Amino acid sequence: MFLKKYNLKNKTAVVTGAGKGLGKACAIALAEAGVNVIIISRTKKDLQKVSKIIKKYKVKCQSFSCDVTNYSEIKKIINSLKRIDILVNNAGNNIPSHFTKVKTKDMEYIVKLNTIATFNLAQLCAIKMIKLKNRKKVGGSIINMSSQMGHVGGPIRSVYNMTKFGIEGLTKSMSIDLAKNNIRVNTVAPTFVVTPMTSKFFKNKKFKSETLNNIPLGKFAELSDVASAVVFLASDAASMITGTSLLAVSYTHLTLPTKA
């Protein structure tokens, strides 16, 4: 009886940044749970590979090659969709730099991608979700991908910190505004996860060692750890969870390596 709440069959999810890493893992995990998946990424070749995997689970899959910072393009895509039940707002990036050395163009790019595009996409999807006549009955779930850096400070990550703290605040406010529509809004905040984006940082052995020492479990998160958390928050098993952050393997303290 209780496990039925994990059933996501025939739901429809939008996943951004779905070509690689966390987005890819989340899209595949949702497909495993019976969700029809709409995947969005900049690289068409990556989308084709992910789409092929998803279709093995006998669910529907649509793919769109798009830069999520292009508002007119992403609006066109979202408005063309018939239904959205779940949004995994995952697209994001990081350019580590000491606060005094952050370049304006890098700061503007990260803010535009991690914060503004996240806001825009969430708003577009929420409007689409609300239009479903029985939305209050079936519910909906928006999952904004955050980070441990949305909860603690860290050196050479001032801009990334700023954007992820912003996502945490946005999520709490959204959860209040959308509660009457039975649309839940939460974040997943992973520690360092082994992905194509983070692997370049781990080439520095000292950085890797010091980072591991700050994680109580003594290991980096795997893609499946984050994807499983996303599936949980998307399901009715989390029907009373909104406006919160699911931290995946937190740091014991704030001291992080100063060089990547």
C-alpha cells in the first residue's frame, strides 16, 4: 500500500541539462519510474544518446536542443508541451575564482544560467502546470537543483554560492505561492558528485583529498544518489514535503580547499 506512493507511471517530467551528468541521471531514473520525459540540453548529440536509453523503459521521450538562457526559445518549447507534472530544474555551471579575481563576464554568465534561467523556466512550467484542470487533485512537483554551496560558504566559489543561496530562497517563496495549486517545490542540494563537470577539479589530488575529509561519509556522491532523491521528491511519497532542501551528504564544516 505505501509503496504505491512511489508510482510515477504516466506522469510527464521536464529535465534541463539532461545531456550529461546529473540531468542525464535524473532523466533516466524518472524513466525507470515510469515517467514520460522531456529532455532539454544544448547538445543534440548528447540528447540523442540519452533519448535512446530512456526509450528502453517503454516511456515517451521528447528532446529539445536549446540554451536555457535563451528565454524566447525556452518559452516556445514549454508552451508547445501538452502537459507537465514534474520539473527538474537542473541546468547550471560553476567557474571557480577568488572573489577579488572574478571576471564580470563570468559572473554575469553564471548568474544568468544558475539563477535567472532557473527562475524563468520554473515560472513557465508552473504556469503550464496550473492550467491542468485537475492539478489540485493530481499535484505537481518542481525540483530546483541546488548545492551544498547553497547552505555553506566556500572559498573560490563566491558567485556559485550567491546563485545557489538564491535558488534556496526562490524555492521557499515558490512553495508558498504554488501551494494552493498542490504544486510542491523543493531543492536537492548535493555535495560534490562525480560528474563530467566536477571530474576536472578532482585531477588536483590535494583538492580531492581535502574535499573528502570534509564529507562525514568519506566519499563523493554518485549520480544515482542524487537521481534517487529527485525521484522521491517527484513522487507522492513526498506529498507533504515542500519548501525545503534535501541535502545529499553534507559537509562537517565550512573549510574547503582554496584552489581547484
